[in-house]
Amino acid sequence: MRSTSYTSPEMNNQPAKIEFQTALRVVMMPRDANNYGSIFGGVILSYIDQAGYIEARKHGTHRWVTASLDRVDFKAPVHVGDVVSFLTQTESTGRSSVKVRVRVESERYATGDVVHVTDAHMTMVAVNAAGKSIPFNSAPTVGDFSDGTSCG
Ligand SMILES: CC(C)(COP(=O)(O)OP(=O)(O)OC[C@H]1O[C@@H](n2cnc3c(N)ncnc32)[C@H](O)[C@@H]1OP(=O)(O)O)[C@@H](O)C(=O)NCCC(=O)NCCS
């Protein structure tokens, strides 16, 4: 799994290393594209959501829901055939919530060049089967259980 250090662009006066882990790498297919050959923004948002879940799950094996997704600005297009990486980092944690940063990079099909597509900030919340928030550091609430029942 790739681990990458970046200097946060918001912290130019105070350079700080931020560690990202690769949550997902996906090849973009024609079904995800408009008639110009570029990928729908909503497809990228969907993968950002999945990447956020993958990062949140590191904090506990629960149902995780997306409570919020901040504004997402697309700085470069993604094209059919590009290999898109969704890199994640936990920014902060609360009782039941985890704030996750997702960085999206696209490796161009034709050249292999890597471009920065967007960054997203999201809040994931651990919930029980009734949808009520639970402390994410509690025992796993999904999976197989010793009495033979299965939940989630
Ligand atoms: C997310 C959700 C469980 C929060 O419910 P709630 O009644 O506000 O829960 P709580 O008051 O116990 O708050 C739980 C945590 O969520 C955080 N939270 C709630 N709403 C939030 C929001 N809009 N943005 C960021 N964090 C939020 C709270 O700060 C709290 O964090 P903490 O426990 O780490 O301190 C509820 O709003 C929900 O189920 N939303 C739908 C989620 C969903 O289905 N997403 C996919 C949409 S298709």
C-alpha cells in the first residue's frame, strides 16, 4: 500500500508533512464518461465516499455513514483510461466521528503523468443497526459472532 508525504498547500508558511495512504486505485471506464471522454464528477464523488469509508473503518469495524462532504473543487479533468488514486488521511477524531481528507490524483493513460484532481474533506460517523451514533472505539458491531448469528 502506498504511503505518500505532501506539503499541505494550506500550510505554505509552515510546511508540514501529511501522510496519505492509498485507499483505492481505479481504472476509469467508458461507462463513467460523458460524450467528451471525461469522467462524470459524480463518479469521482462516489469513489471519494468509498475511500472515506475505507479510512474510517480503520478506526472500528462498524457501519459507517457519511455525515458530511465539504465543497469539492475539480482542478483537472479525469479521462477514460486514467488510473485514479484516492489517498486518505485521518484529520481528526471525535466520539463517533472521524474527519477524513481524501486526495484524488489521476495517472494519465497516454503519458503516465500524475495530476492532482481534487481534495475532499468528509466526516464519517459510526452508527449501530438502528442508525444511532456509537463510539467508534467500541467492540466491532458488524461481522460474524460466536453464537453463529451474523450481523451487517
Ligand atoms: C450522521 C448521523 C448519524 C448523525 O446523527 P446525529 O443525531 O446528529 O448524531 P449525534 O448528535 O450523536 O452526532 C454524532 C456525531 O456526528 C457528528 N455530526 C453530526 N452531523 C454532522 C454533520 N452534518 N457534519 C459533521 N459531523 C456531524 C457530530 O459532531 C458527532 O460527532 P462526535 O460523536 O465525534 O462528537 C445522522 O445525521 C444520519 O444518519 N445522517 C444520514 C447519513 C447517511 O445516510 N449518509 C449517506 C447519505 S446517502
